[in-house]
Amino acid sequence: MADVTSCTDPARTRPASKNEARPCAKSDRKWVLTAAILASALGFIEGSVVTLAVPAIRQGLGASFAEIQWIMNGYLLMLGAFILPAGGLGDRFGQRDVILVGIVVFIATSVWCGLAQSPEELIAARVVKGAGAALMVPGSLALIAKNFPKEERGAAIGLWSGASAVTTALGPVLGGAILQGAGEEGWRMIFFLNVPLGALAVLVLLKVPRDEGRPERKIDLPGGVLAALMLGSLAYALTVLGEEGGRVMAAVGFLGFAAALAALLAAEHRSPSPMMPLGLFASKSFSGANLLTLLLYLALGGVLFFAPMTLIEMHGLSEGAAGLLFVPFSLVIAAASRLTGGWADKVGFRLPLTLGPVVAAIGFALVGFFIMRGAFYVGVLPSMAFLGLGMGIAVPPLGAAVMASVPDDRVGVASGINNGVSRVSQLLAVAALGLLASLAFRASLPEGAGAADFGEGREVLPAEAFASAMGAGFTAITAAAVLLSLLAAATAFLTQDGRPPANTAT
């Protein structure tokens, strides 16, 4: 899935002190920026390109729908659970070295993914890969913050953002072309694609001066483990709930989720250095911004994950063409974000954070409408651009709203929590909206067709019945996305300030 997580200034992760790292030599900054761009590109490309490969993986490994969900969610689970403690590792041991370890793990597990011989093996590889991504992703911006002086940091982050938009847009195009041209085993090449890019990132990163860590920095690894157990239990419950006879195991999963959630809240309350300080949620605007993030990215994650699958399976669209799906979306987000970035400074957060999700809701409805009709070039692609406009209106002020809702010395952890929420929402999108799609898919099958999950049974069902069931499943997803986006808009209207932001937290 395309990554549109907002970018915030990691230099504000903690108050400046006499021990604050000094910028590196000017001659080294080009290596810092290049390394940060390459590290981010690995993560951005991974999400959207693997989404395109789902039908090919399904066929190549004989994977069930539940296994496909875990191939995606194993990665998202570890990334979402450990992205906050991983940021602490970068502070403690130095950003460069932690990113380097993350990239090496990412490369090794990419090879493992490409060589996997079963769905279970691919799931295991993706779980470890998510842990590597958690070490790699949050450190890229922090690396820029540590090595660029304040007066150059904005321009560097701007270049990083622009390059990220380009890689997010072009990655799926390249991936789709590989999938289409490499035949049945093309999905393996998708994972091997990370190897040369990762190797280049390692070589560039080795030219970046090592930054000193802070040994006194505490790391909340127990919080990360409990978060992984909590999210894993919830994802498991949602995944098995739709299976025949799965209610008992789903109940076990929900009980595990409740127990892990209670343990996490207790641990965070007692921890001297929690990864998620609970006191931040006393701010209505902070809690509202994170609820908005959860709802909006839940909607987005579901549509971006299931749209390529629907186009390929229902309409027979090639992977190369499906790769174009993300191009107008990513480019319009990048353009709109630049135009709307300072809007909230003039009108407050309420208007853009209400308007953006409303525009996105219309975009979701249009995407669903045109996918049902198979109008890809004249309907779906323009609708994706319109959806990108809605996200482009919402994303910049969302990050700013999170930072404005907490004291200055809590900005870093607050933006980290919001980043984590956006990752978790993608995991829930695959699990929860996947359940919804499967229920709608089954309900539309003819009598006697037997139980099947979303996208299964193409070989045995009549073509018309299969297409009708696929359409019903994706319509359910887009309807849910519209509702979630409107709830996000309502959340913004009720929790965000309609006045221009002040310099103090609300």
C-alpha cells in the first residue's frame, strides 16, 4: 500500500541540550540525504508493490485468503508494534548503525521471501522483515535532523519528501512491469528487487559519519512486545472470524487482545520511559487527531490493498496496468500537500481536517463506482487522483495538529505515536475489511457454491457469478471506506480548533 504518512521534524523529538549531536561536515550531507531517501524508498516501495503481487502469490503458492492477509499483516504487525521502541534504539545506539542493521535485515528477508516455498514460510519471512523495517523507517528522517543544521533542514526534508513521492509513484509501475513480464514466478522478482536497492543504501550509508548514541536513553521493548501481542491477537481474531467454525478461535483471539491491551496500559502507566505516554491522550485535539488518523487510514488501507486484487481478478487487468493505479494518487498527494501545507496556519486545523476526509470519501465512492464498471483509464485513474486530493488536503495539517496539541518537549513522541497509529490502521484494514469483503463475497454466491473467501473460486465458479461476488465484496469495502472517512471528518469537526494554531499546546 502506498505510504502517505505525514512527515514531521524529528529534530523536535527532544529538547535541545549541550549533548545534542552537531551537524556533520557539509561534504557528507549529500550522503546523509541520499541514504535517507534510499532507506525510505525501500519501505515505500515494499507496501505498494507487494499489494500488486497478491494475485500472483496466491496462485504461485496456493495461498488461501487468510494466508494472503497474514503475508501482508505479518509485516505490518511488526512494523506497527515496534516502530516506537525502534526509534529509541536509534537514539541510544546511533541512528546510522540502527538503520544499517535494519537495511541488512530487510535485504536478507527479501531474499528469504523470494525463495519461499510455502505460504507459511513467506509469512515468517515477512514477520522478520517487518522488524527490519521498524529499525529502518523511523530513522531516515532522524538521520537528516541530526546531520543538517536547522537552517538547511527544511530544504533537506523537502527533497526527501519529493523523492519519496516519486518512488511511491514509480515503484508500483516498475513492479507491475516485472510481474507482467516475468511470468508465473514474477512475484519472486518483486522481493529480489529490494536487494540491489538495499545494497546501494548500505554502501551510501557507510559513507555517512557515525553519530553518537545516548546510552542513558531507555527503550520500552516490553511495550513493543505487548503491542505486538495485542495487535496480533486482534488481527488473528478478525481473520478467523469469517472462516467456517472460526468463532471459537476468534473469541480466543479477542480475549487475548483484551488481556494484552490491559497489560500494555498497565505497563505504560508504570514505565519510567513509556513508548506511549498515556497522559498525552488527555488532550482532546491529540486524541481526536489520532482517532481521525485511525479512521482515515483504515479506509485508505482497505481500498489500496483490495483495489489491485479486484481489478486483476475481476476484470483481468494486467499487473502492469494495475501498477498505474498508484501514480495519480501519489503525485496528487505530493502536489496538494505542498499547496495546502501552510493552510492550517491561516484557518486552523478544523477546516482542512474536515474537508480532506469529505473529499476522500467522494474519491472512495468514485473508485468503487468505476471499478465495478471496469472503466480503468477513464474512471478509476481520475478517481484515484481525486482521492489523492482529499488525502493531500488532510495529511499536512494532520501532522501539524498532532504537534500543536502537545508541549514542545513531547512533539517527537507524539508524532511517533501518530505514525504508529497510521501503520496499525493498515493492519486492521487488511483484517477487518477483509472479513467484510469475504462476508459480502459469500452472500452473493449462488446456492450450493460452497463457502469461499474474497477472490477464491475463480477456477470453479461460473465467470459471471465470480465477477458478481468480487464486485459485492469490493463494494462493501468502498462503502465502509466512505463511512469511515465521514466519521473521520466528524471527528475533526468535533475535536480540532477552528482558530489558527497558537504556539502553545491545547
